[in-house]
Amino acid sequence: MLDQTAGLVRNAFVEIEGVEVVYAGSTQALKTTDLAFADDSVTVLLGPSGAGKSTLLRVLNHLVRPTRGRVSVRDIGALETNRALRDHRRQTGMIFQQHQLIGRLTALQNVLLGRIGHYSFLRSLFPLPDSERRWALDCLARVGLFEKALERCDALSGGQQQRVGIARAIAQRPKLVLADEPVASLDPASSDRVLSLLRDICRQDRIPAIISLHQLDYARTYADRIVGLSQGAIVFDGPPSDLDSDSLARIYGPSA
């Protein structure tokens, strides 16, 4: 968990060292950052739009490549080769704001896509084994969508589609889950259900989850640890109980 003295995390699963992201030659999206994430916690990256949350989250699996610094993962090492990055992405479940589902496919077919990375290209051209189909159905059952398995995803509500996205992520049998603003387009009731499911599944399976959010109430409710960002820099790092008015002013500005 968080080591307040060293500013690091014991038993870290993933670490970033001296990471910086500069866009278009001069726009600094993420200032020099050192962070480590434990394998037994839900971390929320909190801040307003443009604070650097999504950039930091996407650096963790190199959907955004750092301009400087490196990302290291337990049992893989630094993500400095194509093989290391491929191995890391295979064990990382990603949940997106806009679901990233294939609407014409069923919920079950979309969840099965989470297993494709575990097979060779040629093998993936054929139907996956029955054991994978059963596993995908189990994943849909965990998010309360077993009865929707054979429905097209474009016929589902936004909250249901995001739950399919969670099922697809856990179908990978991940060692890490990254969620980029997963409830930004959902109503409050759907947001609570999605975040509650995500937190509970990750805790039950002991999967570290890193979630970018801009909603303070959700961060306080669902996070074990909050990393607050402002203008590409980390300005808070601690448990929700430590998030006081001064911390909020650093994250959101003096009017927070």
C-alpha cells in the first residue's frame, strides 16, 4: 500500500520513472512523474479536463508513449521491447469511455474478443474453444448481463454496454485493469453500478485497477487511493480521507 514516507508503493505491480509526455513538440501534457501502483488497490486519477489523467493512464500501456522516462511491470520489466509491450497488453484489461464495442456483434461475441490476444493469428480466425465461450458467459454473469449474451451490443443501453466492456476486460484474466473515464457518458445510477461492479470484481480477484475520473464524489466513494493532477503535474497522492480543502484547491483551483 502507499508508503507515505517514501512516496512510493510497496509490492508495486507497475511503476513509472521520470515519465514525461510532450505533444506537438512543445505542449507538455504530463510533467516529469514518478509513481508506483500496488497490486491490491483501486487507484483513481482525479482532476479536471486537461489535467493529464488520460495521458497518465494511457502511458501505462503505451497507448501514449512517454517522451522521456520508462514504465516497468512486475515479471516483465521495462516496456522497452515489442515483446515486453505485447506481453503487458495481453495481461492488461482496458475499459474506455465510449465502450469500444462492435455494435453489430452480440455481447457474448464482444466479450470473446478479450480472449483473442491469447491465441495465434491463424487460430483466432476460427471459433474459440467451448471452454472460452463458457468463460465469457461467466464474465457476463458477473456483471449481471447473462440474459443479454445473445443480444447485439447496439441494442443495449449505455450502462449495459459499459458492463459488457468490463466483462470483456476481465475475460482477459488480466493482472491490471485500466479504465479511462468509464462513466463520463452515463447517468448517475448507471455510473454507480458500473463503478461498484468494477471495484468489487477487482477486489475479489485482487486485480489492481487504475481509473481516471473527474467526478470527486465517485473518487471518494470508490477509491482506495487518489492521485490528483493539475496541469500535467501530480499535486495530491493519498487516501480519500486525506483529500481536504487545500488538496482540492491544488487540484481544481482556488474556487474549489
